[in-house]
Amino acid sequence: MSIYDSLDSINEELRKCMKCGNCQAVCPIYKETRQEVGAARGKISLLEFFLSGEIEMTKGLADRFSLCTTCMACNNNCPCGVRFDKIILGARAEAVRKKGLHPVKKIAFTALKMQRLFDLGMKTGSIFQGVALKNIPNRYSKLARMRVDIGIGKNKVFPMLPNKTLRSELPEVNTVKNPKMRVAFFTGCMINYFYTDMGRAMVEVLAENDIEVVIPKDQGCCGIPASVNGDVDSARILAKRNLRAFDKMGADALVVACSSCGSAWKHVFGDLLENDPEFKGLADIWAEKSYDISEFLIHKIPFKKEGLGKVSRKVTYHDPCHLNRGAGVNKEPREILRSIPGLELIEMKEPGRCCGMAGSFSLVHPDLSLQISDRKTADIAQTNTDTVATGCPACRMQLQSGVENANLDEEVLHTIQILAESYRAGKKEGKSI
Ligand code: SF4
Ligand code: SF4
């Protein structure tokens, strides 16, 4: 039985917990709330009460399980090796089995499964976004705030939707002369609908390295928003759709620039489809050849350094939780940044501390998300840099919102965009690869 189907599968994890409280010290939720339920230990105790029959699954209990950014900091600080990431996913799936899914989430995840309709909705949104969003002046990006507070954080800053999605802008096959490899790019929703600049940078950097990039048109949401909110059925449908789409196109490797999408391909699809004889094998094959882009550029090719030009930026790097603790990728983005001529990398305090975005968490708990973000922004301010680099579009959105609200003159970019900038600068400098 998978963690998504029964709480039996997480019993062993629950038994490992000796209630030492070490998880409190690193938990971003506990740091802000100082409530026992914020940390892993509190939620583990609640789950044990539920399993022993002392309490029932109520809306209040389900709400307490929503108090987690799934940052995995507690996993790393636990002397008993408790995998709280598994426990929280199991608890949320149980809450949905017992109490059903919140109607708003139900609508959102249903829309994600209806790809064409979702695309049409986003297209319509890009045309009429000015009705709901008020443009804010920013010299780096088109940003906006909600005109009316609808309960998702009145100060939250969003990127404006571009006119075209990445997948409608770029061809399905991006050819290069004498390709040394064919790589499939899983764009994920954030890059496809919001941050198309990151997607273009991915294709540009891969082309500089003689790699043909395929972007299967039939791909969709990775399903992480559904799986972390306990909607296992929707997550399974989305996982299968993506596996079919990528298998049809075929590729030597799969790359992502989003840490949540990366964890979906590396771990979540396999866990979700554990008992599916048709798709489990396929999930394992693609998990084996999935890479975060920085991991791919350092370990798989490795990327060409001779064409890199000068980029005069003072950069600080924020580690996305699922890339850092989930996939163990933290040296690679720094190695890429350090290889860029003219770039100075200045570390912030605790670069691996969660930024508080965590997908729908920031919408369900906007005030808490903002408090966590404020700490991160204060650490960024201390670095006196002009650029924040990160490895995930969701973190980019949260960091962008934080620096904008603090009036910091910082551009927030994905590492791959800075690398693309360096290749462009190299061409201007007359460097050839
Ligand atoms: S650190 Fe680990 S063992 Fe200690 S209370 Fe937290 S989850 Fe339990
Ligand atoms: S995963 Fe992160 S937010 Fe959730 S309980 Fe653990 S440390 Fe706290």
C-alpha cells in the first residue's frame, strides 16, 4: 500500500518518533507560530490520537495538517530518521478520504485535468487580467497586485501573465545542428503560464550545448498541487497523462527547472503508481533519466564554459526546499554561478530556509506565508546584492513578492537565466564555443 492509499504505510514512521522536539528548531511554521502543532511533533501526536480513535477526522484536524510547507527541514534534523514528508502526505490523503476535498481545490484540480479548458482559461485570464490585477512599476518584470483583497494576501505580488504560453510559443521540437543528445523539457505550469522567460532560457542554454529539446504538447500539470493536498485520484490521472506524453515523444533525458516538478518525476509518480502494473515501470524509467537543469548541466553533459561572457552581477542564491533537501542539489547551481565571469556570489544567512511559498500553502495561509517570506527578505537585504538567483519558479514568485514589498532593488531570476545571459554576453564579446 502506498502512503497515498492507507495510513498503515506510515505506521513505521510514526513509531520512530521519540518526541524529542528537535524538529521544532528548524520548522518555519513553528518559528512564526510558536505552537506545538506547527512542528512535525505536534502533527505526529494528532495523527496518533486519530489512529487510536481518541479523536475524529474533523475539519479542524484537517486544517492543522495544512500547517506545513512540506519543506523537509524536520526530516534533516530528526535524530530518529522520521520521514515526516511521507507522514504529512498520508495524513492529508486520509483527511480527503474522510472529509472530502475543499470545493475551491476541487474546482482547481478538476480544471488542471481539463488541459484545453485550462489553457483557454489562462488565455482569457491574460487578456482580462487588468480587471483583477493592478500593475506595479518594476524595472525588471511586469508585476501586479490584486485590486481587491480576496483573502489570498493583499500584499502578494504576482507576475503578469504573458500573452502566449511557453508551449504555444516554442515548437515541439527545437532542433540544433549535429545534436549530441535529445532532451525532453517538462515545463510545469509556472514556467508555461507565468515565467516563459525561464523556459526560453532553458532552450537557449541547451541549444548552446548542442542539445535538441523536445517540449511535448500533450504534457500538463505535474499533479503536485493535487498530491500534496490529498487529491490522489487527480494526481494519478495527471501523472499518467505526462508519462504517456513523454513516452510518445521519447528522449535520452528529461529536464526540469522547477523543484516540485522535479520531485514529481523523481519520486511522486512512482509512489502514486506503485500498484499500477502498466504505469509503475514507465514511472521508474523516467525517474531514472530525470534531472534538474543544474544537475544535468554539471553531471550529464557537462556544459560549455568557453563561450561564457561577462555578467556583472552580485548574486545571492536561495535553495528551493525540494531541490536542496529533496533532491540533494545545492552545489550544482552555485558551481554554474561561480563559472560565470564577472559574477560575484554572496551567500545569504540560511539559504536553505523555506521561503514560505509552498504552492497552495501561500494562498491558504497568506499571513503565515508572508511572515516566513519576511525573514527571507531580511536575509537577502543583508547581502547587499543586486540579484537573487533560485532554482524554482514558485520560489521566484515568493522572493519577487518579498523584495518588491521591501523596496529592495533586486532582480529575481532562475540560475538558468543568468547562464543564458552569460552565453549572450560571450557572443557579443566575440567568444565562440
Ligand atoms: S525530531 Fe524526529 S523524533 Fe524528534 S519529535 Fe521531531 S519527528 Fe519526532
Ligand atoms: S516539513 Fe517543514 S513546515 Fe512541515 S513540519 Fe517539517 S519543518 Fe515544519
